[in-house]
Amino acid sequence: MTDTAIETNGLVKVFGDNRAVDGLDLTVPAGAVFGVLGPNGAGKTTAVRMLATLLRPDGGTARVFGHDVMAEADTVRSLVGLTGQYASLDEDMTGRENLILIGRLLGFRHQAARTRAEELLEAFGLTPAGDRLVKNYSGGMRRRLDISATLMNTPRLLFLDEPTTGLDPRSRNQVWDIIRAVVSYGTTVLLTTQYLDEADQLAGRIAVIDHGKLIAEGTPGELKSSVGAGTVNVRLRDAAQRAEAEKILAGVLAAPVIPGPDPVRVTVRVPGHGTERGAAEDAAKALSALAASGIVIDDFSLGQPSLDEVFLALTDHPATPQEDAA
Amino acid sequence: MSSTVTEKTTETTEPVYVPTAEAIGAILDPRARPPRPSALSASLTFGWRAILKIKHVPEQLFDVTAFPIMMTLMFTYLFGGALAGSTTEYLQFLLPGIMVQSVVMTTMYSGIAVNVDIAKGVFDRFKSLPIWRPAAMVGNLLGDVLRYVLASLVITVVGLILGFRPAGGVMGVAAGIGLLVVFSFAFSWIWTMCGLYLRSEKSVMGVSMLVLFPLTFLSNIFVDPSTMPGWLQAFVEINPITRLVAAVRGLMDGNPDMGELTWVFIATVALLAIFGPLTMRAYNRK
């Protein structure tokens, strides 16, 4: 069994004069959640559709578990499942009929398809809604039915293309739990998302793509430290001491204060993050300097840079955080 | 209105679903990967889908029931007296033709259905399955065949009530309907192809009307072509619908015309051979 689920080399897809995917090199290890993060129009969906054999690449190669997506499309189709951005369900059929349909098309015999449909409805909490037409389902129920249909033949690789876009928080959490469960039983998941906390929460590795190209890849921690800075946040007891506190912190940490709306809260970047000295040591120095000057601190926290910052740093505004780190 | 209210109520009374790793794990069974279905089995499954959709949205049968009834009544009583002296007399000539017209006109709904269907996400799933690629199209058309049969039967019944007495008897009528349905199945691929190439269902409708109206009216359906001016006769003669109507009339009259039958069979095969692959090309590129 191979340890690589997906490998692409210079993958290209052109729509007119738009190079939607422009030389994408991606290696996705098997058995974990791999996040593909990018803004709208970054080429995430196009890349996934090529990997799921729905679109023919215009250049480069893509292999899924060692099988070429073009030359061995049918083999790839039997190994992967795709839940797209928009529900791939038949609105004019009931939930149960949708599952039986997919089961039959995957080669289950009549009774086996029925049994399998019941199991899936049960596992996804849809048994009571099984006889309702899908057009009357809520967004969360649709998404669950969609994912359950994709799991019909237990794919080795599951593509989830923005699976929580447009869902309410409860349904989103349900989808997250489902993803965690699926991965814990050995299925590889490729998750595209534009929500940074989603990638942070679920993915073991994240690829950041923009304009159809890979611009960064690593664990969430690696991506964050590549940006170079965390933050120290302190909450003052007395807002009157703010100016003095800001001066001390900026002086000790040799970094600018990040302006914020809260009068008792001061946030400063920790340049040591990602260096050998470490952020905690810098923060400790700063806190003792504050204490020595008689400034009372009610609360403090050490923050990693958010993936939002990573994202902005890597895409549109690369300068700001990296200058701070330097 | 009332149905919306009931749905809302059921929604809120349902217990909140909490996914558990055990429940999800239990359905992940790597052995649950059956061998891929045969082309026939996949096509029949899509046919089952088409029938289910008719079951859930029976209004869509309107075009194969009300429309043919209207056509038969309208033209029988409009032209009957003038063209053949009596409506009953005219009906013996008109009925096979009006049946061909109604069913052939119905074929355009295949294209519209494909156009609407393919725009929905569910086709993404169908295309990501390891099945015989044309199965989805063939299955849809199998559902349409059912509609063609239904339309033919509706017209036969209306005709019998109005006084249609075919010399070919039950067998002749059945053979005529069979031929019509087989030809229409092949003819539908033109619209399936248009449904995939054209952008909206309106344009599919527009194009098919533009073809179907002259094709069905400028034929031998309503009047004997010998009364027409020469240039029109020339068109009517090469119109495939004329050949089909002649063949169906022959069968229902108990007087099958082998020449016309052969012609219809060749046309059927040619339509499939040309528009089948073109449809699949468009389908794979979508």
C-alpha cells in the first residue's frame, strides 16, 4: 500500500485566458486530513475536480494512489468520493431513494443497496427524514446526506470541497465531527476551505494556494511560525497606565504595539517566535519589566499568529508581519 | 402552503443529531465495494430514477396526456368535415399521423430535461462514479420511452372513443406504436445533444420548436401531399416524418409497407450512430 494519496506535478487547467490551476505541485500523504486553503477563485475547486476525474487537466500529471487521473480514470473513480460545494443530490427524490440510487450505480444489488442506505441514514441521523424529498431538507441535512452518499462504497480518499460553506454553526460542527470520525478510521480526506480555523481545527497538513499555484505547505504550526511572530496580550487594571505599559513593552520586545479598541488591553508582537530564544522567554522579560514599573496586570496571554495573518502574509500583504519578524 | 408549515414543525421537533465516531466507523467498510455494475444495469438504474421522478412530480405527465388529447380532438373536428366529408372518415387517416406528431413533439422534453438536470450538482456525482458513461443519458431516455408509450396509448384510447377502427387490429396498432417509440428514442438523441450544448432550457425549446413545427406540419400527417404545390411536395417527400407516418399507417392499416419500414429502421440506426456519440462527447466535456 502506498503512503501517498495524491501526487500532482505541474498540474494546469486553463479556462479561456484564465489559468485557474497554474502548475500545481502537491503531495498529499495518506491517512490524514489535508487542507487546501485559498481565497475564492484560487483554483481549489478546479484542482479537486481534476483529481476526481470530473475535469481533464490541460497540462501536468496527477496521480491518486499511484493511478493516473486521465489514463486510469475509472480506477481512480472507484477509489475516491467527492462531496462538492453544492449538494450533489437529486432534489426531487427522497433521501432514501438518493442513497439507493447511488448504491445501485456503485454495483450493490437491490437488497444490499437498501440495507446500505438504511445503515447510512441511521449513522447520519437521517432515518426520520428518509422518506422526505431532499428539496425539503435543511442545509445541514443536505450536507450530511451528501457526505453519506459519498461514503456509500467507503472510498479510500474523500474530497470535501468547502463542505461547511453556508452552514449554521451547529451543522458545521456536525460536519467537523464526521470528518474527524472518517479520518480516524483510515480514510484520507482532502478538504478545501476558505475558513482558516476550519483548516486549523481539522487538517494535519495545509497547502495554501493562490492564483492556481502552491504558495506554502506544512503543518498549521509550521505555517504560523513561517510568518515569524506571535503576540503578547496583557490586560491592565488601570487604563491610565496604558501609555507607560505600551512604552515598556515596545522597548523590551523591540516591536511596535498593535493598536486595538480596548483601553485596558495592549498587544505587542513577540519577535522571538520561531527563533531559538522562543516567544515565552521574551514574554517573561516583558512581564517582569511591567511588574518592576508597578503596572498591574490582570491577565495575559501568548498568542500564535492566526492563520488569517499567515494567509494575508502569504497572499495579498506579504510585507507587514515579515518585517516585524526580521 | 399547509405543507410548508408541517415541514417546519417536523424540523424543530427532530432531536439534534450528534455524530459519533463509532456510528460513522461502523458504516466505513472497505469490503463494501461491490464490482461495478454492467452497462445495462446502470442504464436501468437511471431509468428507475426517471420513473421515480415522474412518481414524485406527476404534473410532468401533463405534456404526454393533455397535449395529445387536445391535438387529436382539435384536428379531427377542425379538418374532418372539410377534408374527408366526415370526422370519423378523417380520423381513420389522421390518427396514426397525429400520434406520430404528438410523440415526436414530446421528444423535445428529453432535451429540456437533460439541460435542467445537468445543471444540477447531482450530475457531478454521476460523473464521478465508475459506471458506463452513457448510462445516465440512456436511462433518462428509457424514462422518456415510457412517456412516449403513455402518449401513444392515450391517443389510441381517444381515437377508439371517437370512432377510430384500425384494420390492423390490436397487433397492427401495437406494432405501429412500437415502431414510433423506437424511432422517437433514436430521435431524442438530437435534443439530448442540444440540451448539453445549449445554454438554457429556453434555447433548447426554441431550437426544437423551430425544427419540429415544420417537420411535423409539412408532412403527410394532415393531408394527402398530392394536393400540395410541387416544391412543397418535394420537401414533404424527403421529410423523415412523412416516411415514419407512412410506415405507422401501414402497420395500423394491416398493410405494412416494407419499403417505408426499412427506411425508418435505417433512419433510427443512423440517428443513434450520429447523435449518440455527439451527445456523449458533449456530456464528457461538461
